[in-house]
Amino acid sequence: MALRSANINVMVSAANKAARGLVRDFGEVEQLQVSVKGPSDFVSTADMRAEKVIKAELKKARPDWGFLMEESGVDEGRDPRHRWIVDPLDGTTNFLHGIPHFAISIALEKAGEIVAGVVMNPITDELYWAEKGQGAFMNDRRLRVSSRRAIEQSLFATGIPFRGRPGHQPFLRELSRVMAVSAGIRRMGVASLDLAFTAAGRFEGYWESGLHPWDVAGGVILVREAGGFVTEMDGGPNPVHGGSILAANQHMHAALREVLKTGADAA
Ligand code: IPD
Ligand code: CA
Ligand code: CA
């Protein structure tokens, strides 16, 4: 049985509380799909409500610590060394379309380093968590990244930029390079779960650009504690704040980076 620290318990109970609201709201969204106005206002209310619940729970347990949250931004706190980085609903587009693949992501940053992470899919009840030096887990099962070494057998996840986001042409080049050499590519729509699935060995790797700290902070430590490597896409050391991410098992990290950068374009 994996032993959860006090901080992990605080994060899990905040996520659990918000999860109950999101599950209820997700049920409503499925009904609202057919209405004329559509469910998007409703979803942003659900999102804000989840963030408020998480903030209140974390603040109650650790009153001095700061926050970086997707909806409400930065709250410095009295203790400058600790802050929570939170995405209350990662995978909004899936949620909005009634697709049961979304997550709550909570990370703890201490003196600029992510030291704990929790990513929870409230629909499947998969709770991913990790703490620096203690390993990564799904519920109570220890996670290890995949051991596949051959790129032709490797499955990768990515994110596709959409309307209003930059980088459409560079992404198409990346896609054409990776699809020419790999066993497949998935666009699941939830950055934090793409990282969790990489930690669980379901994907050999994951890359994406145009991300925010709250999309990846909770997942980065999952991959590292499961034995994988995580950098920016150019190999830079700061995938949480650097805006791009490349996460993979130890064999595929360099290989994927090389393909993304210089691989021959497919015919
Ligand atoms: C999004 C998801 C998605 C990624 C987008 C993110 P949101 O987060 O993580 O997988 O491709 O770039 O913005 O908006 O659903 O919290
Ligand atoms: Ca997100
Ligand atoms: Ca979000």
C-alpha cells in the first residue's frame, strides 16, 4: 500500500470535493447538448465553481501558501516558497461535448520546483499522484513508464492547436514526421492525462506546445517519478513554465526529440 503524505492527502481531498461537483455538472451537460443555447456558459460556471472549491480546501489546510490557478490567476500568499498550481478542469472541450475524458490537476511548487502532483479523472476514478523521491501511483498501484525502445512500436500523444492558437504549420510538420515513423498518434484533449498515461506506460511519449503551467505541472512529476524524462521540446529544462513539453520513457525521449526536429517529412 502506497503511503500518502499529508500534502498528498490535502490535494486528494480538494480534488475529490471538486470532482463531485464536476461529475454532477457533467451529467447536466449531457442533457444540455440538445438545447439551443448550448452548454458553454454552464461549463464555464462549472469550471469556476470547481476552482473555488479547490482553492477553499487548499487554503483551509495550508493558509499561507500561494496559488497559480487557471481562472483566478496568481495569489501570492504569505509564504513565498510554496504555491499550488491548479487546473480545475483540464479538457474543457471534451467536457463540453459530453466526452468522459477530463481531469482536475493540482501541483505543489516549492521554491520553484514541482514536488507533488495529483491528476484525477472523476469519471473513471483514476487518481494519479506522485511526490518527489517517492514514486508515482495510480490509486495504490506503482507506475512505471513503458519499456519500449523501438519508435516503430511506439504510441505518442500530442495536442493539436485549434482556431485562435498559433503554430498550425509547425504542428503539421511535426505530425507528418512522427506519423511516418511511429505506431500511432493520439489527440485525447487533456494534457494532464496525456502525461499521466505516459507515466502509466500507455503512451511511450507526449509532446505539445502552447501550454500553460496549470496544464502540465501536476503531470510532469508523474512522468519523472515513473522513470521518464520531461523537458521542453527543444530540450530546455523548464517544461512547466517554458510553454512546450516533451515527455517520454528514457529510450524514446531523445528519439522523439530528434524526429520532431530534423526527421524527414513524409511523402
Ligand atoms: C487544454 C487541454 C488540451 C490542450 C490545450 C489545453 P483546457 O486545457 O489540456 O489537451 O491541448 O492546449 O488548453 O483548456 O481544457 O483546460
Ligand atoms: Ca488545461
Ligand atoms: Ca482548464
